[in-house]
Amino acid sequence: MPSKNDISSFTNKNINKKEKILPTKGKGANENAKKPKPERSPKTIRFRSDYQRKLETLAVNEKGISGKNVLDLTEEALELLFKKYGVNAPK
């Protein structure tokens, strides 16, 4: 009987280590189909703590649905703000 730390029975010896297995779901899936994201530079923004918790909760929920993270959601919110006030948002 193998020890509980022995994982050799769980590995597939026929897999070539150089072979890349592409994910079919989640991050990394269909990376080439996504448009490239613009270069981002750091900017510190201070939020009320209740806004921050809601934003993080929203990001966790959206990550599984649309793959968007906090930065993506923040940029989306800024685009809506620019549109509301008639500012030409960069593309």
C-alpha cells in the first residue's frame, strides 16, 4: 500500500511535460479571442469602506460570470461616469 504522501499512482506517466494543456474554462481560456487590454498605471483612490466591500463582492461574483476583476469593473464605472458628464472616454 502506498504512503499517503505518495502521489505517483495519481500521475499520468504518458503526458509529455512539454505539452501544454489549454484550459477550456476560466482564466486563460480562449486568450487569443480577447482584445488586448490597455496599459494601466497605478492610481490610488480612497473609497468608503462600505463601497469597497460592495465592489469586492461584485468583483468576486462577476469573476465567475464574465471574468471581470476589480480593475475591469472600475474602468467600466469610469466609462459610465464619462458618458454621463459628456467627457470623451479614451478607447
